[in-house]
Amino acid sequence: MYATIQRWGNSHGIRIPKVLLEALHIRENDRVELIQTEDTITIRKAAAPAHRTLEERLTAFYGQPIEKIGRIDNGPEVDWGEAEGSEVW
């Protein structure tokens, strides 16, 4: 099977026939991995990213174990005045 490289905005693209996508169970917006070796480009379905817990995400964000992350103080509560209009409190 052959395809042609075509201009796509400032890049170039290739259309992958539906038959190939169906055979590999790849759908629109699926993430794929591109691997280049010498004169070959391999396209394969990317593995789903592992689910991370909130603790893992916070540890990665702050760069330290969650036990060492202190409470974040946003300062004193702000009084915005009396309710106006039809707000429900």
C-alpha cells in the first residue's frame, strides 16, 4: 500500500487508509508513537498513560513527598460586602 506526503499547514502529513486503522484498532484522536530508525518510520498505537493518584500528582508538582508539603495559606478571608441582587446565601 502506498501513500503520498502532502503539505498540511506548516507541516506535512500522510493519510492513513481506513482499512489499516481498523485493522490496528486505531481511531481518530488516538495517541500514536512515531519511531524513526535509519530510513524507516514506524507508527504504533501509544500505550495509555498510567493513572496517577492525587498524592502522586501533588508529589510530582511540588517535588517532595506529600508529608513534607505544608498547608497552603491563602491569607485572611475577604469580606466582599453585603449581597446584591438575588444571590442565595
